[in-house]
Amino acid sequence: MAETTAVPDVGTLMPDFSLINPSGVRTNLHAVRAKATTVVYFLRASTCPACLKHARALAELAEADELGGAEVVLVAPGDVDEARRLADRVASSAVSAWASGTAHGTVGMGSFLAVQHSGTFLVSDDGTIRYRRTATLPTRSFDRDELLGALARVR
């Protein structure tokens, strides 16, 4: 995992990187987003209890149509097995589960001092980051009310 803390700024374009889904299909974030407003949540791992809690909360918001139609993309570091575990642990048709290999560092979600970072990004349909919340501690990488407020401002 790349050691980085360089998180892209709000107002800049979301970096692109490779992804793999639970079926082994490889693509990239820009193709997955398909020019739609998207919430991208980077988990520390598919086994992180706090990250899974946040991922399930995002699934519930999407299922209840509280995200205004925004797509939800969950990304764990690792390979196809990690993507499968994530999809199994957050079983919802309202989200898509992916693994990024070692590309978490592309958006500053690498490991620093042996701690994997996690975070939430709101990306508008043109690829611009409109909101971000990242943290070393996964309990601080998602805030429901902040995200909903950011979505309201994007619409």
C-alpha cells in the first residue's frame, strides 16, 4: 500500500484508478461512476467493523432514496476476494462493491505509519469532488448529516 496522506481537494477532479468487482471484472472508477453523482466510500478493509457500519448506512440511505439518486460505490483495498467479502458483508443492490488493489493511495487513502485510512467522497456528475471526509480512525470517516448536507448543495 502506498504511504501517502495527499487527499485531493474539494473542487478538484476525482483521480481515476483501476477497480475489480466480485466477479473479477476489471474497470476503473470513472467508468463505474458513468458520469453520475456518486458517493465513493473507501474502507480500510472488508473486515473493518466501523467501515462496514458506514457502508451499510450508505446502503440504507440509497435504498431509502435519501441520496437523491446518487450512486454508491464501496471500495476496499485488495483483490477480487476482498471485493467478494465486501459484497457479501454489505449485501444491497443499491451499492456496488469493488476492490482497488493498491490504488487507495491514489486518493490519499493509503497507509501511513501502518494505519490504513478510510474516507467518504461526494463526486458530482462532471467528476469534481464536492465533499470529502477522511480519517485515520474509521469512526471519523463518515458523517451522515454532513454528507446529506453536501448532497443538498450539489443538487
